[in-house]
Amino acid sequence: MDIKDLITAAANAAGAQEPHADISALVEHGKEARQHVWDWHYAGTAERGRLAEKLAASTPEFQRAVAVTENALAEELADSSARRARIRAENPSLFKD
């Protein structure tokens, strides 16, 4: 995902929120939000607890940025999985079962 996709996702999320949602705050926290999501993905149980506490104590803007990032990465993963399944169906000889 590049920054353009993240900005688009932030704008879409802000549009779904209250009319006064601050898009610039979502974009401002994009890098930190992405790092938080990746840290969560690779963290163990204790680390996830610490990250959950950190997220709960963070600003609403940062929490929205994390939610936007999680959704964007989930969509990217779903697209990648669908693409891989299509390629696998079209070219079974490329994959070892």
C-alpha cells in the first residue's frame, strides 16, 4: 500500500464519520498507525496487551487512523488472496501441492 492509498482510505473513513472528522489528523498519524498495526500483527500475547493499552490511551484521531489502516490492509490481503487463488486455478502446474 502506498501513501496515496492510505490517504484515500483516510478520506473515505472520515467521510463515513461525523461531518467534522479531521482528515488531516488521520493522515498525520498514518505512519505511526501502520507501525502499530504491523507490531500488533507480529506481537505475542504480552506485547498485544501493551499495544492495546497504548491504543486505548491514544487520541481518537490515532485510533481512527489505526482502524483505517487495519481495514486497508485487510482489503489488500483479501485482494492478494483472491489474485493468488485465480492464478493458482489458471496455472496449477506452478504450484506444488
